[in-house]
Amino acid sequence: MKGLVVTGCLVQRYADEMRKELPEMDRTIVTSDDWRGYADSTAFVHNYIFTEEPNIAFDATKSTRDILEGNRYVGELSFTGNGFERFDGTFGRALWYDPEDENWNRLVKFLSDKTVPLNGREVPVLQIIGYE
């Protein structure tokens, strides 16, 4: 893990204000066709994606200078160009975990006692992301 990524339409609209409130925010991900025109220089890099049904990975519409690289996925994902690699396996630690990267170890330690409600019971986050 190399930084904090914040996504969504509010980030598109209030990015400057959010940077003041969240100085640790490194990047924002925007759609490539918002209400003010088309994106320029959108980066979609080193993501781990799981889809249960067919999805479109990135629809550039009329955006320019897009950077798409190092994205790995499990499931049915359609895309044009480069930047996405199918992982032949399940969504789990083999997909995303690098024991040599201390940042991943810190993330795993942080998540070790975290749970989320799922189907009426508390499920460990590490189980959901396939670490356990």
C-alpha cells in the first residue's frame, strides 16, 4: 500500500477542500465523463479487482492521456487497450500480497482485528480479502 486513494463524485467536485482536510490523501479517481467535461490524465494503476458478473473495467469515453497499468482482476472484465491482467485463481492473498513489502504487512496487522457485518454476522476483513 503506497497511499490513500479517495473516490467518488464528491471528490471530483471538492478535491481542493478535501486535500486541506485530508493531507494524507494522495490521489483521486474520477469518472472519465463528469458533468463538467471529460477527464484529462486519469490514472488507474495497481488495483486488485473482483467481479461476480461481467463488468467494464474502464470506459475512457473522450478522456485523454489515461494511465492504465498493473491492474489485476478475477472474474469477467472487459476493457480496451492495455493495463489489465487476468489472474487465474481466486481473489486471495496470492493475487495481491507481497511479503517483501512492509506496507502490506502493516496493512495486514492493522486489519487483523477488523470485522464487517455480512449476512447477519461479523466477518473478519482479512477473510473477505482472502488473506486467511
